[in-house]
Amino acid sequence: MHVIVAAAGTEAVLPGAVTFVVIGIAAFVLPIVGRAIRIPGVVLEILFGLVIGPQVIGLIGSESTSEGFVLVLAELGLFLLMFLAGFEINFSSLEREGRSPIVFGLVFYAAVVAIGWFGLGFVDLGSTNERIYLTLLVSAASVGIIIPSLRTTGRISTRQGQATIVIGILAEFLAATGIIVFTVWVDSGWGVQLLAVPLFAITLLVSLWLIRTLAWWFPDLAERLFAGNDPDELGIRFSFALLFVFVGLSLALGMDPILGAFMAGAIFAFVFRNSGDLERSLSGFSYGFLIPVFFISIGIQFPLDALLEPDVLVVAVGIIAVAIAAKLLPSPLLLIRGLTLRDSVGAGVLLAGQLSVIIALAEVGVSEGIISEGISAGAVLIVGVTALASPVLFKVLSPPIADAESEHAPR
């Protein structure tokens, strides 16, 4: 009797059998197919969701991913995506490079923002808020493209590689933080709710001090977080605890929860500089299933009908052009850092590549009513175009060097 009642109660939560089967198989098969045809997994997952969704063959309806169990999985995948985005920030690299590269990176990022703002003035946008949001969006970078591309060409330890990494880390961090703070301002204006931002910052600093203190006083426990053979998996438990606490804190302060997820990962990366096996475990768990569910759900709900409207498509193409130009035009500034013009342009091409975080941030803009679904679809197209073209063009401009094999060696 209890089983029957429980089963009946899950009907409003669990999706249909087809949704379960299709998403489960896709999460396993798509990376294999993507590697075979050399298409980034995120692009293929969105395309797959689009094809099986209501816009094309209609195998799965949009309601299957907009409520209930799959929505929970997709949201958790989004939180983990932002957590890992903060987690991959290499603070040791920033500190090792010293003050000069960071100052230069900030100047370069300011130039990207200025060019993005100027370029978007020629795009037919609906409001100033939309223009500000998109300026921050196109200013982001993807360390997930930068690091692998530099490593495969043997350039990660070169002057070009280190300069590109510093700029990429700063751009990813500043763009994500700026977007989330801006959404708070849009929601509350200059009201009392804006105090949530400094309150959140104070909480971050207190949490940072507390975690570092605990790690100092209990070094054995801190070491256990990164043990690969811990039966209790304390590292993963602590990561999720930190993630959930900061997501909850963001919600309590009326801020978007992905800020909490991103900052939780950044705090972890700042305190524990050598995450080792833990980072691989978290990435495997997250990118192995939950994050693909998020991207497949993005594809299922992709507003293809809106994008097919000529006006929306023109705007989307304009945003893509601005996003690429914003990284390429300031690239000659890297001549100051001792790079050749060709390597400088190559770095700009690599910085123009985008992956998953920009899609997550675009979704925030839609949910807050700052940008339209058509504009969000344009952000997805930015990922599709740049994720495919950026690594290829980078290899043409900055071909592999002699010590590429040494860069693949375990560290």
C-alpha cells in the first residue's frame, strides 16, 4: 500500500520513461561521439537537446525539463558548473606571476569591456541594462578552452601562455562576479537590498578566514580532504557542504544562487592550492552526468523559433561579432609583454573562445528578465562558433613547439 502511494506521489515529480532513457543514454554516448567528430561536448549536448526537443522532432517536451526531477538535476548541474568554474581559478599562478602581469591583465580586461560596450552600441538592443549585461557577458573568457589549447601546443609555460592564462582567469572571475552583482542591482536598485552585496562579501572573508584557520589547526583533517582512498569521501562531502551553504546564503540574501556556487569554488581554490585527486573526482562526477543534463535541458528549451526571426538573428550575429572583436582588437597590447604580433593575435583568438559558463550566465539574464530568450540563444551561438573555431585558429597562429611532449608529462 505504501509503495503504491509513493509511486503515485512521484508522478508529479518524475518525468516519463522516454525522458529518463534518452537523457541517460545521451549523457554516456555524446562525449564519445563528440571526441570522434571533434566537436566540444557542450555544443553536442545542446544540439542533441534541440533535436529531441519540441522545436524539432518533439521526442521530449519542454515541460519535462522545466519542472520536477530533471529540473532539479539540471539546476544542480548548473551549480556544480559554476562551483568548478571558481574551483579552477589558479590563485597560485596569479601570485607566482607577481603584480605586473595582474595589473596588465586588468588593463587588458578593461579594454575588452570598453570595446564590448562600444561595439554593442551598434547592435539593436532593447535597453541599457541589456547592453551592460551583454558587455559583461562577452568580456568573459573560458579557462576550459585556454588551458587545454596551451597544453596541447606546448605553450603553457611560455610567456604567451602565462599572459593568456592570467588574463583568462581575471576575465572569467570579473565577468561572472560583475554579472551577478549587476543582477542584484537590477532587482533592488539603490535600495536596502543592495546591502546584500557587501554583506555577502563580508561573509566570504569570514568564511575564508575560518576555513584557513581550521586547515591550520587540523592539518590531518585538511589532508584527508584530498586523500584518494578515503572511504568517507570527506573531500567531496566538504565541497558539497560549501556549495550548498553558499547557495543557501545567496538565496537568503536575495541574490542569484550561482554567485554562491561560484564563490564557494573560488574560496576552496584559494585556501587549498593543490586539489589533486579531489578536483578530478568532482569534475568526473559533475561533467560525467549532472552538467550534461543541464546542457541537454538548455537544448530542449532552446528558442529556435525566436532565433529564426530575421531581426533576432541579426542581433545574435552582431553579438557574436562584438564578442570576437572585443578580444582580438586589444590583443596587440600583448606586445608590451614581449610577445610577437602573431602570438599576440593568437592569444586574442584563444581568449575569444567560450564554453559553458557563458551559457549559464545568459540563463541568469533570462531568468532575471534582463535579456530576452533570443539574446540568450545568441549566447549559445557564441559558444558554438568560438568553441569550434578558437582552438583551431590558435594552432594555426601559434603552432605546437618542440617541447609540447614535455607539457603532457604528469606534474
